[in-house]
Amino acid sequence: MDDASIVALYWQRSPHATEETARKYGIMLRGMAYRLLRNPQDSEECVNDTYFAAWNGMPTDRPEHLGAYLARILRNLSIDRLRRDHRAKRGGAELLIEELTECIPSREGDVEATLENERLKEALNRFLASLDRERRVVFLRRYFYGDPINEIAARMGWSESRVKTALFRLRAGLRALLEKAELL
Amino acid sequence: MKNREKAEILFRGLSDIDDGFLAEAEAYSAPRRRRFLLPAGIAAALLLCFSAALMLRFLSPLLLPKKENTEPQGLEQTLLSHREQTASLYTEQVEFGGDMLVWQFGDEEGYYVLPLDDPEPFLRLTGGGSPVSPEQSLSSELKIWLCTREGLVVSPQLLPSAGNTACRTLFDYRSELEPSPDFVNRLLHRLSRL
């Protein structure tokens, strides 16, 4: 089933929407979740949360690329989960302080942070647009989807060392761009 | 802010990039490399070269104009081809006493005698040719001498030798020399003035 039909199912609030989503993107999402979380149980939960978030998001969202839309949700959920786990492991006063920072009311800082995020998003899009297709794919497979080097090499038809070299240069390029934009 | 925190912001920031980039990265798979293509290409190129070489080998005599023999003639050939022109120089008996160039073909009794106004340029040009083997010297159809009024004879195959005092008298056993191209040119020039 194509993306538009699956999205239409969501908009119709059809119970088959999640089923069709899982059929088409389940493997990709489970793999991505496992690569980011390194825990089968967490990964499965994260994928289910992704389906749930997609169900809640559509409508109003009508994503053109359903795979990208789901991957983004899963990625954000995975990052949140990682942060929670990290915090829980640290424990003690540090945990309490970090929890209390959430109580501090947001003021100008949040606006600034939002603006900063917007600038970062623009810079990243500009950086990706400046790359040729292959390098862009390599960068995203690594830093968005979390693919290991050998899988990227297999996907691209490159050697692993070529992938590593490309990533090294890409990181240097991104660093230069961020420095120029005075970001981070 | 610590670097790790910055990296986390960057990592999270990547979630906000355009869907188009993600869709591209998701769908991308390397174009299939056909492993047989490279060897097949090499084989085809070799076959092409081989065919071209064969074609050149067999078709060039038909396609290309015949090459005229432009190789420079040796002195013997030159003098033979000038035989009619030099007929007036032919004599049964050589009378010594002046500067002259004398030559004899193996199949003839007599000699050709070319009087020289100035033997010096010819003398200068002797001895510059490549050595010839004694067998080659003996079998040569042409014998040539340069004789000066002072009695100097530059004897067969034009090796300057003070030991030679007369025609066909050879006391010098050093390797004889082919007449140099300059000597041949000089002689041709001289013959053209006949």
C-alpha cells in the first residue's frame, strides 16, 4: 500500500491504519529503535509508542513521506527514553537537581532556545542541501537512522573505510558550517 | 554548555530536517554493480585492438600508397647509376701525376679517373665512415682511391693511410671504412658538374 493510502486510513480513523503501517514500516522502525536504544524491549515499546503518536498526529498531520514522518517520531521518542534512562542511572542529588530544573518557569530563555533551534534546523538543512546525494545519504543513515558503518557500506556499495573517511569529512564540514553560523 | 550537551542538541536538531532528505536516505540503495562489466569491457577493448592491428596489417598495402624507396644509395650504387654519365672518365690505364679520384668496378678491367682541382675537401671527408670487415672489403664490387699529386693514396674503401704508395697496394691492415655520407654527397656534387 502506498503512503497516501495509509495516511488516508489514519484520517478515516481506520483500525487498519496501524496494521498497514506496521506491515510497511515495522521492520525499518524496529531496526532503527534497536540501533538507538540497544534494548529489544525498549525498542518494541518505542515502536508501539510511535504508532500511537502517529495515530494521534493524523489528523491534523498529512505527511507526504510517511516513512520519514514515523522515523522522526521514533527518533524523538528514543532520545527522550535515553535521556530518562540516563537520568535514572545517575540518581542522587544530580537527578534531583535535573528534575527540579523542569520546575523553573520558562522565560526569555525558551524563546531564545526556540530561535536557536530554528537556526540550527535551517543550518542543518542548508548543510544537507550542499552535499551530493551519496554523501547526504551516508550522513543521514549514520546520524539520523543510527546505521552501523558496515550496513551503510553495504547500502552504498562502498568499503567501510570509505564510509568512515566520508563521515569524518562530513563532520568537519558540518563543524565549519556551525562555526561560521556561530551555532552551538 | 558542555560538548556532550551541544552534541545532544545537534543530534536532536537532526530530527527537524526536511522530510525530503529523509525519504531520500530511506529509499536509497546503491546502483547494482555488474561485476562482469569490467572484465567484459577489457576483453572487448583487447579484441578491438587486435582487430584493428589485423586490419592494418592486411589492408595497409591496399589502402596506403606504395612507399617509394627513399633509402640513400651507397657509393657503389651511386657510381653504377652514373656509369653512362662517367663514361668519359673510363680509361684502361691510369696515369698518375695529378690529384684524382679513381674507382674500379669488380667486373671491369679499366678504371674511372676523375681529375680533381682540389683534393683537400675529399681528403678531409675520408675516414669518417663506419668500419667494414675484411671479408666485406674483399668482396666489395667497388674499389676507390684518392690520389694526390704528392703521392698520397687513400686506398680501398677510403681509409687514409700513409703506407699505401700505389694503387692496390695495401700495407695498412686496420679496418677499412665505408665512405662517409658527406664524402658520397661531395662526390655526387662533383659528378653532377660533369
